[in-house]
Amino acid sequence: FAKPYHSWERGQNENANGLLRQYFPKTMSLVNVACNEVKIAVNKLNSRPRKCLGFKTPYQVFFERTGVDARQLGVVRL
């Protein structure tokens, strides 16, 4: 856990928040965001290669470690 207002202590979380803000800007109210819109954003983010994962996608790393295709789990089914 990190201390309140110490965003530098949780860099990966802050990076993920920034990526989500590409789809849901701070000025946007999340009250009216449909579940499907969130699933689409999650799918796009998990399909994006990440430097911290050796330029693999989160989906690829999950599959390599578990042998399960996360896209088929129903969590991000569109």
C-alpha cells in the first residue's frame, strides 16, 4: 500500500490510470458509461504491448504463464 497523495510510490497504478484516461477523460462522468464500453477499453489496453512485459501484451503473458486465453474467460468478452 502507498500513502495518500504519494503517487510516486505506485507508478504502475498511475500508468494504468493514465492509460484508462485515454478512453475515459477526467471531465467525463463515469455514471453513464456502459459496461460494454469498459470491456472494450480493457480489451484494447490488454492488447497493447508493454515495455515492462518485454514488449508483450498482458494477454500474451497471461497465456504463457497459465496456458489460458484470458479473452475466452468471459471477463472481457464483447
